[in-house]
Amino acid sequence: MRLGINLGYWGAGMDSDNLAVAQEADRLGYDVCWAAEAYGSDAATVLSWVAAQTERIDIGSAIFQIPARTPAMTAMTAATLDSLSGGRFRLGLGVSGPQVSEGWYGVKFDKPLARTREYVEIVRKAMTRERLSYEGEHWTLPLPGGPGKPLKLTVHPQRPHIPLYIAAIGPKNLTQTGEIADGALLIFPAAENLEETAVAPLRAGREKAGKTLDGFDICPTLPLAVGADKDVSALADMFRPYTALYVGGMGSRKQNFYNQAARRMGYEKEAVEIQDKYLAGDKEGAAAAVPEELIDRTTLLGSVERIADRMRAYAEAGVTTLTLSPAGFGLEDRLASLRAGTEALERAGLA
């Protein structure tokens, strides 16, 4: 099992710290460095900056938002980043959520699976550097009856095939991801039920495409906090606002994929309470309502040995790249967490 690092969203006065984290991950042998975007910093600019100041680590978008860019623009960006980084780019895509898609981008959040499938088909076709034409429900290239003509990408990617990942959480999205992508970006995964919540639908999608999970990258992101085992409860408290934000406030009441995931994990009553309080403006109450068990199952907490045990469980469940999101109030804490991650991987016998 390989390790990745997720820098999250850029900004908030942590720019230089994030670069230092990426450089330390590069030095330690981490496999990939991901950057996110929502409605602040964009991932492409961040990744180009990181790529210019690292040597070996791959850079990946987790994610480029599908409503933010036309598929041809995404193909251009992917090809450019792969070329500039010397073949180190991984393209992660996702539909975002209804609040961001419609509120920020003005793009209707409808038929996300069909839209994703078409988007991936166009991106892949564009990156083959053949003349681009496409007829679908959501995109038609060139537009009919006008001056447009089929064009081909002029940038040469470093590699003929850039790995393509999709952020997936629901069963149907996971199955489609297994069918059309090279990897899956997961969030809030518990090792204990990863088979039924993620691996099984991914496998079904691979089988639909006449493939197996061999070579397919199952890549969850897990928050990480290192400390004494007796302090696990205190470490879990660090992630209460984070979990409450996703389970309670990410998306609308009817369309919150993370809330639905918590329910599938067995936290039906708790998910309802968290969402009710968060949407009512009681963020502290929502955080307090998050079960410690839910946090512990979806993060890496405690001593290096305890974290190593959890890493073994994720590897046995089918995870191939474990992306860490280290917590800490300062740069040294985050760097220490990175080093603890590599030590835990070695103790687990997975390095």
C-alpha cells in the first residue's frame, strides 16, 4: 500500500506551510500529493506551484470540479500539468454538490452520473490528440450549424495515458467509477465495511467493463492525528467540526452524499441529528452530536502502533493508496505526522 498526502484547500495563511508539507512528503517517499478546490483556490494553480518545487512525488487534483470547466478545458489543463511536471500528474474529477454547482458556477446539478460519463469520454478523447467531435445529451462538439470545427489538442502530455480518478461515494457512482476510471477517491471510509460500501460496487463496475480490480487504485483520504492511545478521545474531538461540516452541512438536506454515507454505516439517527442542528445554525451542537466511534472509524488516531494496525485493516480491505490529511496547529506538528505515517506503514509491514 502506498501513501499520499492531501493538502486540502489552499489559503487561510497556510500557503508556505502547505508547500513545506508537500516537500517533506516528497523527501519521505510519499506517492502522490493531492490538492482540492471548492470556491476558493483552484487546484490547477496549486499543483503547478507544488510540481515546480518537488522532484519525485506525483501531483493530483482531488478534485477538479466538473461544473467548473468544460471537458476540453480539463483535457488542456491535464496535458499541460503532465508535461510541466515530467509525467507526474493524476486527474481527479468530481461533480461537486448542488450548492456549489448551482450557487457558485450556475450549472444545474442534474443527472450527475450521465454528465460524468460524457465528461470522461470527452476528456479521454481529447487527450488522444485526435480531432475532437462528440454527440451526447450534455455536450455536442462542435456545436451544430455554426463555424466551429473539430480541433485537436496541440499540447503533448508526457505520457500517453494520464491516470483518471473519480470522487465517488454512492453505490451507483462507485459502480460507474469502476467501469470508466483508473481509480476512486473515497472520503469517510471505514475499513470494517469497505467491502460492501465501496469495493463491491467498484468491482462490479470493473466486471462490467471486462476488467478486474488489478491495477485499479482505491484511494481514500483519512485525517491523521498522532498521540498517546489514552488520548484518542481528545484526538477525535479535533475532527468533530470537520465531520459535522460534511455530514451536516455539505449539500442540501435532500442531497448530502456524506450524510447518506453515514447512514449506510449504521448512524441513521445520529446523521439526522447532526444535519438538523447544522442546518439550524447550531454548528457546535452538530459537532457534539457526532459519535466518537464514527470519527475513530474514519480517521487514523493514536500511537504509531495503533495507526499501523488501522493501516493493515485498510490494506486488507483493498485500499491501494492511503492518502493522509495530517492535523496540527503548526507546521512542525504536521511534518511530525507525516513522518509518523511512514513509520506506521513500515511497522504495518506495508512499505
